[in-house]
Amino acid sequence: MTDVVAPIGKLELKKENHVGYVIFNNPAKFNAMNFNMWQALPSMIQSCVDDSDIRLIVLTGAGEKAFVSGADISQFDQQRNGGDAAEGYNRVTEAAYNSVLDCPKPTLAKVRGICMGGGLGLALNCDVRICASDARFRMPAGRLGLGYGYEGVQRFIEVLGVANTTDLFFSARIFGAHDAHHMGLVKQVVAVEEFEATVQAYAQQVCENAPLTLRAAKRAMLELRKNPADRNLNLAKQMVEACFASEDYNEGRKAFAEKRTPVFKGH
């Protein structure tokens, strides 16, 4: 069953089989992120977090040509032209990036076509990335003369390492799916004709697992990204303990003994 939630501007949320699909729906501009889309993304991610039926959040672009081609550069003269305007724009984009990076539920970037600039940053902030063989990537900040924030560069280094991050920022080159896979940007490259089925199968594999276990693992990952003094290890420990106290833990053990697939309910 598919439920389509009312869109927020050019962002759309679709629910299907425990998956929340956040769709960047601006195909006329290759799904470029305008200011309103950046502004709306945190609330849409939060609505997925608040929906107990959603176990995995998938970020994807409308159509076949792009995931997200970047920020909508046509708005920069008005909304990112230096001083207070640039600072305000950057605060909004930072909040959007962080809503994905700090999301307590598993996230997956489903990348087809163009994935550049802000789109590349959004994909990197997801937990897992799968791309079609026609995907094309780029970090074009050096061609635009804009500064890319410290936290964003830090995330690139976490995922890609220093050498790859240096290459992508310094060269601003376009690279393909197999290069992205080689450097660890994506988990898997899939032929275009098999892409939809492959991503759907992976999403369902994730959703078949115990939601409390996934969220406890995600919490540990989030805490490990913090400075040691800022880590909430008690929360991480409590979430692990909640797994062992859950009905799902009983179901998992019972299903294992009975040699059947467990049916988890998230409590």
C-alpha cells in the first residue's frame, strides 16, 4: 500500500511498506534545491521520525535525470549574495543537512543521474548510498567561488578519506558511478534496468529487521561522531537495554528456533 502525503513545495513524502520516501521534486531544474526546499526538509524528515510505521527513510529525486543537481544557483544573487543574506541561507542549508545526518532512523540515498554540490552533500549525510550506473557526481564549489562549511568537509573526510576529499574539492571534476564506488561513496552500483528493484529489495531487507535494534545501532553511530565529552552513552545504553526488554527480542529468538522469518513490530 502506498500513501502519498501532501507535498511541501517541491518536496514530496511517499510511504510504502514501512519506507518513507522523501522525494526532491523539481525536475525542471534537475531537482535543484531552492530555498523553500532547504527550509522544508527538516520538518519532512521529522515527520518520518515521528511516524512509528516508517522504519527506513529513502531520499531520492523525481524522474530519471537527477537525484539533486545542487542548490538552485538562480537564487544566489537574491538570497546568498554575501553578508547577512549568505549567513541566513547557510543556516537554513546547515539545518537541512543536519536533519539528515542526525536522523535517528536509518537513511538511504537512492541516486540516479546527476548528484552534485548540495545533492552530493545530502547523499553523503545518509547512512547508505546506492546509485544507478548512470549517476554522475561533482563537488563544484571551486567553480562557483563559494565556501563549503567545516562540518560538510568533515563529513566528506569521514566517508571518503582525506585523499579523495582533497581531490574532489580541488579538482571540482565530474566523476561516474564506478569511481564513486571505488572511493567508497556508494555501497553499490546497479544497472539502470535493475535499479528500482534492487533498491526496493534492499529497503525491504532493512525493514524486516527489528526497528529497536536498528535505532539503537544508529544511536551508537551518532554518539560516536561526537566529541567524547559530548557523547550521551547513557542514552545509547538505554536503547540497547530496551532491545533486550522488547517483545521483538522474544519474537526474534522464537523465530530463530522455529526456523522462520521473524515478524517485528517495533516494541
